[in-house]
Amino acid sequence: MTRNVGCGPGGERLRVAVLMGGSSEEREVSLASGCEVAAALRSRGHRVTSIDAAVGVMAPEIERRILESGIGRAEVPGPPEGPPNVLPERAVIASEPALAEADAVFVALHGGAGEDGTIQRLLEVSGIRYAGSGPVACALAMDKDLTKRLLRDAGVATPDWIAGAAPGGEVVERLGLPVIVKPMSGGSSVRLTLARSVREVEAATVEAGGGGDVVMYEAYVEGREFTVGILGEEALPVVEIEPVGELFDFESKYEPGMAVETAPARIPDELAGALQAEALKVHRLLRMEHFSRVDFMMDTAGSLWCLEANALPGLTGNSLLPKAARAAGLGFPEMCERICLLGCG
């Protein structure tokens, strides 16, 4: 592995390539994250090249358009058409000089090959340094069934689940109602449904399995939702999430006014410490590096349940990890810079 090498003395301006976009269904979220990261790093004086992982170096005009328009509202060239099952990211990583020349590559990808370890493996094979978790950690965190098996074996409470499509009646008999139905791999709550009947479970199964994804069902935990960001080996202040609706879904995450996110959470120090300790345990259990985010529910009896871990959480200035960093006194540009430095070694 070649990614953890020195970047020079403290205070030196870095050459950074921000890798964003790509070909996953979370492409638009990733473009928003990446453009904000690039702008933040430039504000710290670093030399930044923005790279769409499926297209190549991004023109400044496209960056500006994305920053001004928000998620999914800017007209951005999409990935080129190519042979089926051939990642366009493979060609970009193999041929883009800015990646090889960078002191650190900031991976701001979400979903698909950008988050399941594939891109990280390609970067390593190409001898390219990058910030963030490695291929094994990304693969483990992206596969929710594997994550939950590891959590259970390590004594970390996680809601009961079924992996793989199953008859609606069988799901309800085992997990009860309501029940969460979602793709086993993926993020940003894409195609996630809270089903309240056997019929809704069956409809949600079709939606979650769109595109050939494996479906997962998870017992619903009613209570308070929290998330804990990790930066380096430090647990950041706990954030409480209160969606306007019943679920912190895609709309709640990315549409203004759809959720109240309080950082730091207004909870007793003992509870905050327990959440932070559990998040660090999960971060290390899944072998994650540099930064991550771990999500929890606290049920009405006060028990904590780990929902999932995010090896590449959202990185817009309004995302949960940056909010936690700000609660710790670390601004968004400083947070992005620290992640780069962690990637340098």
C-alpha cells in the first residue's frame, strides 16, 4: 500500500485531487460533496483539481454551476457510454495525471464502486495516495448484512434483519410492522421504505431490488436517532436527528427544512459518552480510517441500537459529519484539510 506517505512539513500547501461524481445512483450527491470539498480546500490555500471519477477533470464553470444550483439541479455531463459492466472510473483513474501527481486524493464518492472498495483498490493498484478508508473497510461498511453480522458477533446491538428478498408475510411474521425495506448496499437512504403492511412490504421489495440489488429488511426501532462522526481516532460530538416525517429518508437528508439536526445533541454526558465509545468501536471493528460516521437509534426503553456505518459519509457543508466537526470547533475547510493530512500519513 502506497497511500500513507509524508506530504512535507506542516503548513505546506498540498496538491489535492478531489474525486467525485462517478457512475453510481448517488452521483449527484457526490458531485455536491466534492465541489464543496474542493472549494473548502482552495480557501485554505491548497492547489486543487476537481475530477469527476467517470468523466475526468471538471471545468471550473461546471463546478460553479453545481455549487450554485445544489444537489441534482445543475446540468452536468454524465458518464460516457461504454461496454456493459465496464466501469468508466477505471479509465479515468488509469489515465488522469492529476491523480498520480497529487499529494493526496480526497475521495468524495458515494455509493456503487466509489464506496464499496472498488475505486480504492484501483487507486492502490495504480500507486495513488488517497484519504479515507481502504478497500476492505469500504466493502464491509457498504454491505449492510456483513456489517450487522460483525456488529452482532462483537456484542454491538443492531436491529434484527433478513438479507435477501422474502415473502411479505414471512418478513412481517419475523420482524413485525412497520419494517424498513432497503437495498443491502447503498447510501443516502436511496429506495428506502417504511412499510406498514404485507402489501407495502412486497411493493417496497420491488423498489429496493431495482437494478438487481439485494434487498434487506430491518426491524423498525421507534425512538430518538443519533449519529457520531469519527475524525482520525477521535469521536466528534453526537448529533441528534429529528426528521419532520417518520423517517430520515433521502428527502429529509437533502431538502431544506425536512429535518432538525442538533449538534451537539442535548443529551446527558453519560449517554453522549456511550454513543461515542460505541461509534469508535464500530469504526475500528470495520477497519475504517481517517473519517467515518456511525448511526444509532435509542428506543423508548433507553437501549442503543447501531443501524449502520458510513465509510464515506456526506461531505457538503450542511452534512452531518461537518456539523459534528463544527460542534467540536472545527470549521468545514479545516475539517477537509485535516482529512487530507491524514491521507498523507
